[in-house]
Amino acid sequence: MKTILGFFSLLFLLSACDNQPNFAELCENNTEICDEFKEDSWCKRERIMVGFANLEHKSNASDLQKYHQLLSYENYAQCMVHASKIEHIKLKHKQTMRVDNAIKAKNRIKEISKETEMSEHPHLLYYHWSRYINEGALDKFLAQEGSIALENPRSQFNLATYYTKIDPKKTLKLLYHSLELSNENEQINPEIFESISTIFVEKQQVKQVYIWLRILRLYMPDHKEVTEKSLDNYISGYNLDKNLLDKVAKSTLDRIKSGTFKAPKI
């Protein structure tokens, strides 16, 4: 969950500023950022995200930017750990380099985590609870529930994640509200769609399950698990009206992407 969430959070970070330099320009003007890791053919996207997160922090140091750094280093470290397990028959030094890069990224995560353990920023409070089981951070995060500080898609999703096993109805309301708070053209966390469909599975509302899985498929056409075949099998298995439900899914996603989505009554 946290990998997907982190990836889409960082996609929003990279697209938030139209005047942002490309990665080549970033490296030309900020060599210390690009020289942090030895370059490899693997994990290029994740390395680029680390670079832009560090540039954002360099330009405007804040707790929010530190949060972006943590997510980017996590994604890069996870990718490098996976890459380091793939044995390079001809170039053994590449495997060693990948291990070194993964260790460097993990060390940076530890450093930034230490720097932010007393932060009051809601994203970091949730981060320290979800990663380190910091109950004090969780208490502070929950104390902000209902305040303007949590009136953003990410915090509403984090709240929903916390309440998943405690209060399914409240979880669904929070997930819907997260979508209500999404602005036009803003990157959306697809975990929201998956979570909503899961709730409807438990409620045995098969039409709603299909609608939200179709929304996920429309938003992420390359999703490995929610495929056209799996959706067709679902339709035939429950004898559903595919054309009607597809129209509902498309119109719902259109409203979400345009920032006009309104939560249905629960």
C-alpha cells in the first residue's frame, strides 16, 4: 500500500510545478544531488524522483518536503533491493553497486526519520506511526481529525486506512471525501479505488464492486490484477449489465478527475 501511495504522491510532486527543470538540467546545476547514487540501468524512475524531492527540499526546506524525500528514498531503496537480488553474470560489480545504493537510501531514510520524529505535520505524524508504530504520533494525528489540517486527499486516505478494521462505514465516508477533495487534473491515489471496491465486496454489493474496479481499470489501464478478462468474468459470473455499469464508472471517474465528485449517501 505505502509503495503505491508514495509513488502517486511523488508523481503529484513532480507535476506540481510547470517551471521545474528536467532531470538533465537538475544534474547539471546540482551535481551533489545526482552524484548521491552510482548510476544504474535499474530504478531510473525512482532515482529521478529522489533527485526532484531533494531539489524541492533544497529550494524550499519544509516538513512537507522531508515527507516527499522519505517517500522517494523508500521507493528507490525497495527497487534497488529487488535489483540487487538479480545476479549479473558478467558484471558482478553491478550487484555490489546496487547493494551499496540500497544501503545509502536506507541510511537517508533513517536520518530524515530522526530529523522529523518531533514534527507536527500530519503526513509525517502518520508516517511515523505507520512505519515505526509511534503511538504518540498517531495520537497527535487523530487529534487533528476534523480540522483543516487534514482536509486534503492524502490525510483523508490515511485516516481511512487507520479506521479500516475499526469502522467500515466511516472508512468509506473518508475514502469518498478524499475523492471529493481531489482537484482537477490532480494525480489520484488508485489505492482509494481498490479500498472502496474491497468494502463493497464485504458488503456483497456486486454492482458497486464492479463499478469501482472498472474505475480503477480506467485510471490504470496497465493494472496487473484488474484486467479486462477478470472484469468480464465478474460480469458473466454475476450476470450484470456491463454497458450500464461501464457508463456509471466512466461518468464517476470523469467527475473525480474534474474535481466535481460528490460522495453518495451511505
